[in-house]
Amino acid sequence: MQTIKSPLDKSSPYWCHFTVNIKSKQHDSPKIFISACEASGDKHAADLVREILQQLPTARISGVGGPKMDAAGCTLLKNTVDKSAMGLAIFGKLGIFLALLNFIKDELETQKPDLIIVVDSFAFNSHVAKRGKKIGIPVLYYIAPQLWAWAPWRIKKLKRSATRVASIFPFESQWYADRGFSADFVGNPLFDHKPKDLTPPFAPNDASPKIALLPGSRQQEIDKLWVPMQSIALNILGQFPNARFYTAAISTEMAETLRANCNPTLGVEIYANTSIESITTQCDLTLVASGTATLQVATTRCPMIVLYHISPLVWHTLAKLLLRSEFISLVNILANKEIVPEFIPFTSQQTEVTLKAIEILNSKELQEKIKGDIDKAITPLNQPGAAANTTAIIKEMLLLQSDIENADK
């Protein structure tokens, strides 16, 4: 009989609470199916695939996702990254998603994988998980849906579809536990690989104010945020005529989309296939769409203003009823207070955003305070281990006829 414990010391915040006594051997060549729908999910899934194959070299991994998963060793059955949708925008591509779900269902029934891993994207992956669990396949949800922030009653849907949950924020485990569902905090994948080189693709010693404009990577985000974000930048340029503006695009196609709708007066420098961190590491301020990008900016401690687009009518009549968090940005949620300004909906508050941006750019003292507050907020996340800890859970879930004991709790 063998005992498997968390690879981390019990004092670590990333320690996983499980001990497994193995009564029969592990799968020799486990079959794993992974589903990811967006560029960020593709990246995190790819890191996980590499870790799984390092620890389980004979594992056979297939799934739907993007090119990073493919390069990491996953047999890519469908590219879903270029079809990503957010919120209500999913209904504009309903036919595509239904066809994809039917394709995945057929694959699951044919392949009969030993484990399904769904990565983020709850609107779509909850359906993938439900279909898998219905035919008796255990499901691991990697990157827990942020139910604590938006429509928490969806946990009933999660309970019906997932076997285990790997969460990436330390407070999530307790939130789930309070609602009768176990979630292991595995760490945050953004900190799994600290960039070796954050040299910006522009002159960092130029004394002019440097501002990053980050409208998001999804097409609907760009459609809604890019032009009004530039309007704010023009207002800033009126106060700082020597200001320089930058943005990072995850692909050449995205860079071309941004250039096609770029105001020539701003002269925004657009860098394709470039990380957000390499841009913001030398910027004085970032205007960023609410989402994962705020945490990427936070890793470089760059002061930021978080912008969220939503119809004022929808915001005042519906969204406030569904929202359960006092803040929308992950940085403020981690700090449990507003350490970076956030505006909802920002399109109707462009004057206020401009004034706040000018206030930050005019005060080195304020910039340093924001940097210090950001540093304190993300410190609990600032260590690698998400992929390795999640793989430990995967290995546990792949055990046949396991007797799981929580003896070391």
C-alpha cells in the first residue's frame, strides 16, 4: 500500500489536503481529455499538459483548445480558441457551440477517457463537464469559476458537473467549503513561469509618460473598448503632449485588428505576439479591461485603471443584482479594498477616468503607493506550483479503486 501526499510542505498556502492509500495500480497509459476555449485557457492548459507528460510520460492527452496545447503535446481535435465568446456574446455563436458540444460528446463516448479536465470558461465548459460526468467519467475543473463574484447560485450547476475543483485564489477554497463543495487551492498559473526577460520593445529610459492600453484579447472586447479607450488616451495626450502609448497583441491577427481602428494622432505602438508584462514593466500607467489581464499587469506592479464595459441600463437594472463582489478587478478583490481605480461602465465616465489618469501621472508618490499596494495584494500568489499541484490531484483521480483518506487534515 502506497501513500501519496501533496508535494508541498504543510505550512505552504498551496498545500493540498489529501492522502491516498492505493489498493490497486495506477493506469499505465491514462487517457485524458482537456477542454479550453480562450487564449488564456489555452496557455494554462498547455502548461498543465507539459507537467502531466513530465510526471506521466505515457499519458495520452487529447482535447479541444488552441495552438499552445497542440505544441505542448496534446492531440488537438478542434481549435476552439478562435471561436471564444464571453457572456451574452456566446448566443451569437450558438450554432457553433452546439455543434462543438455534440462533437465532444461523440469523442467522449468513443474514446472513454479516464479523466476530463475543463479549463476556465464556465459558460461552455460546464456543459462539457456535465456530458462527461453523465457517462461516468470523473471531471476536474481547473481554474474554478468565479461564482463568488457573479451569480453564486450557479454552484448547483458546478456540483452536478464536476468531481473536483482546482482553484487559483486562496480565498476560494473556503468559499466553496462553506457551500458544501471541496476545492483545492493549487496556486495561480500566472506565477508558474516568471518571465526571464521583461525588456520592453521600446526605449525604457525615455522621460516621457508611458501608458499601456489593453482592451482585452477577445474580439467583442476590442469592439467595445478599443475606440473609447483611445478617446481617453487623447484626453491624456492633451495634458501630456509627449506621452507615448503602447499595446500588446497576442497574435498578428489581433495586432492588425487594433491597427485598423487606431487613431493616428495617438501613434500607439502595437506589438504583436508580445506579452502584456513586457509592455507594462516600464509603463507609468495602464488602462486595462477588467479580467485576467489586470493580474498580468499586477505582476509588474504597474499602476492601472480598470475599465469595464456594460450598458448603463443593464448595469443599473440587472448586473448589480447578480454581482456579489464589491469590486470587479481581481487586484482589488485580493486586497479586499480599492487599491486601483475601477470604472463601471467606463464609457459614460470618460472624463472621470481621464482626471484619475492625470492625477496618477502627475504624482510619483501616488504611483509608488499603488505599486506597494499591488505588491502586498499579489504576494500570496507569488510562487510557482499551480501545474504541479494540479497534476498531483490528477494522479490521485486516476487511481483505480482508491481509498481516499483525509488523515492529514
